[in-house]
Amino acid sequence: LIDLKRIMAKMGRKINERRAERGMLPRNIRVAVIGYPNVGKSALLNRLAGKVKAKSENRAGVTKNLQWSRVDGFDLLDSPGIIPAKMLSQEAAVHLAICDDIGSASYDTILVAAALVDEVRKVGFSLPSYVDL
């Protein structure tokens, strides 16, 4: 974390030096925190800030909108989780929902529960000692 802050500060100095060469005033450095759902983006932002700036919980779907926070010369952008559309098959989406890695507003919980039962049955048939059906 200390190295990340040092790198951010170094890059910020470079950006503001270029701005000064162009006759522009210095400004806060903008840092965006983006990534997959439920990987700790908001928690990282809070650690960088040294205090709670963004709501953070151990479940997907807590961050619903882009949210800027200003801290020590940095403007930090927190974002909801992003799943690249080309990467996501229907089966992968169901698995993410079963694991609660995407917000429950994104799917029908009854259909996902039924898919979970199907997955448990598959395991039960292939490995009877794992599941008592």
C-alpha cells in the first residue's frame, strides 16, 4: 500500500510538472479503482484514504454508482463491479450469482436457487459420498 501511494504521488508530480510547462495550474491527481465485482475496490479506496470514504461490505452490489472522494491531493473514483460482456456466458453468470459475486438485483433469485439445486444434484450423482440426496 505504501508503494502504491508512492507511485501515485510520483505520477502526480510528473503530470503536474507537464501541466506547469504548458502554463496550467496543478490539480489533484485522478485515480480510478475499477475491476470485477466483490474484489475489494471500495476497501482499497478506504485504505488509500486512511479512513472510510466509500461503503464497503463483503458482498457484491454495495457500490451502485461511480463515487468520487478527495484525499490528500488525489481524487479517487470508486466504481461498481464490471464484468466484460464478451467474457460472460450464461453458465458463468449463474455461477457468479450462486456464489453471490454479482448483486441480487441483477438476477431472479428463484431461478438461481433452482440452478444451485441442479448443481448439487450433479455433484450428488457423480460423487455420492459428497451429497446426501
